[in-house]
Amino acid sequence: MRLSVYLVTTALSIVAAVPAAAGETCVKNASQEHRLFAVEAEGDRISRWLKAGETLCLRTTREPGRRAVVSVFEHTEVIEGCSRLSATGELETLIRYVDFDRCAWLSNS
């Protein structure tokens, strides 16, 4: 049991270490739930339902490191979800969804 937890943690760390392309901001669903994700940067927004393991990316003209926001919501009718500041050229990974902005992201776990 301990070995399998170590392997999953190591695998998630390796996935998070892979950056997005220079002009992209990406969010990956590493949870087991099907959720609504969004990426915002440079005044543009893209959203899509992601299954476990899927990734959503928004391509912008900004250079790497500029501010962006990634978000996840339980369903389309909710206002409150989980948002995280990110940057162009980065991949943010959701580990676990929890209501009211208490989600577990790989970058802060």
C-alpha cells in the first residue's frame, strides 16, 4: 500500500513538472471526478468539461510568465468553485476538488 501511494505521488509530480508550451496556459484534471474547467488569460477564456487525466489549454500571444487564472467548478450553475493564479507557459494540476476554493492543487500540496 505504501509503495503504491509513493508511485502515484511521484507520477503526479512528474506530470506537474512538464511545462505547457510557451504561449499556453493549461490545467489538468488529476482528480477522479468529471468537472468543468476554465482557463483565462489576456482577456480570453476557454472552458470545457474534463474527465480524469484530461488537459485544457488556452493559447495566447503573451510571453511565458504572464498572469493567468485556471478554475474548476462542480457544475455550470455554481458561481463559487476553485480558482488559482497561474502564468502563461505553465501547467496547473488539480488533485482534488473541494467546495469554496479549498481544492488541492499539485503546486500547493
